[in-house]
Amino acid sequence: MKRLATAFLVLLLVLALLPASAASKRPPQLHLLIMQEGEASEPFGAEGTWESEHEDIATVTQDGVITAMAEGYTLVLCRNKKDEVIIRCEVQVGEKPVPEQITQVIDRAIAEWAEANNQALPKYNKYTQWFNPHAKNGFGWCGAFVGFQFDEVGIEMDREYRAKSAPPLPDGSLFAVRQASQTKLFEGFQSRNRLSNIPRPGYYIIYGRRGSTPYTHVALVTAVQPLGEGKYILDTVEGNLNARIRRYQYIYDSLAERKERNITAVPKEMQTNPDTYLYDYVDKFYINVFGQTWY
């Protein structure tokens, strides 16, 4: 008993001596701005150094006034004296059309859903074979289902996914990662600074599961309908849900007070196509982030 009590006191002492920053560090404030050319935001007024990744798309003053300059997407960040990002603004200016090859990816994925006809696929299928033909016992193939479509369309897929060997892309050119693992796909988009909370058709969805890992499942956005106030109706196509390919439609709240509750059902009066979509999404799943395949 004495040894147990002594060990407990040592643990408390170690926790007390941990740097305060390790316990108190918070993620940056997130702001999502959908703007039109020439529009300016109110000043954020936060103390720090402001910068825009693409000043040709949106500029920012040191008071935090963001001005939309041209159609496109950029990040506007505010850093404190320790060079830590304290405010992250995702700025989308206008509505660039979906690139033709991304439309082809979406069309292919939907065609594969139709061909599967709600039948369960074996563990060793064309998606697992595409990524790893030697994995005869199969694996979770949700990421391979999406990646297969990008590869078939001919979009260059980078195998590198570690940040140390993957410098950020300088623009919104087409991008995909040749990985199947949910975590490695997240790392691949992160390494190129291609993670966003604003959905667009053709983006990867990286789902988390409440009470579990933030990298649980991967899907493809096929259509986006803005509802205002940060809410969207999303259409998706998703592989390896009960060994099947499925299409869903639900409401995503990008500004949800609790991220783990950012998916809600489309109201019944708006559920107009039950032969195509499932409207009750997977219990306890939430949208962690989107992987930008273009912008």
C-alpha cells in the first residue's frame, strides 16, 4: 500500500512539473469566410502578425481586415509572438467551377455505386487490389475506393505523405494521395496544406468517430448545396460501409458548437430521392475535415 501511495504522489508531482503550455495549448480560432470580389471583413483586432497565403486572392491588414481580391481560396493566419497560429481564417472568394477531371472522378464513383447495386463486396476486391494486390485478406477499403477513382481518371497521385518530405503546394492545382489508410490520407493532405472545413465537390471527407479515433472513415463529396450560416447539404459516395458502396445525403454544420455533432439529418420533407440516398448517417460519425483535391 505504501508503494502504491508513493507512486501516486510521484505521478502527481510529475504532472505538476509539466510545462503549462503543454496542458493549456489550444487550437487556433477558426473562421470560415465566403466572400465576393471587393468585399471586406470587419477587423478581427487580435494582437499578432497577420498574413495571407495568397495575396492575389485576399489581402489582410495588421488589424485583421480581410479584403477579397479575386476568385479562389486562401488561408489567412494570425500568429502570436511565439509564432503560433492563434486565428485561422479560411477564405473562399466566389465560386470557381469544378475542374473537368474532378467531375469525371465524381461520375466514376457514382457509376461504381450503381454497378455494385447494393451488393456486398468481398474483402479482396478491385479497390484493395489497386492499392495492394498482395493483401489477399483485404483491409478497410474506404480510402482505396476513393483513390481508385482519381487514379483511373489520370490525376497524378503522390505516394509521399509525411510533412518533412512534402512541401506545401503553391496553388490549387489537382492533388491526390496514393494511400488507403485514413490516417495517412489525413497526413498527406496536411503535408500539402490541403485541409479545409469548407466543402467542395470532389473533396475527400475524413470522418472521425465520437469517443474514438478522428480518422475513422473516408468518403467523397459529390455535391454541395449551401444553406447559409455555415450549413450545407452534402451528397456523398462511400465505400466499405457494411462491405457496400453507399450514397448519403445529410446536413453538415461547419460552425457547429461541438464538432462531434456536426452531421444532422435532412428534414423529411426535403428527402426527395430515397432510391438514391440514405438519409440516416452512421451513428457517432462526424466530419473531422476535408482533403482539398483542388481549389
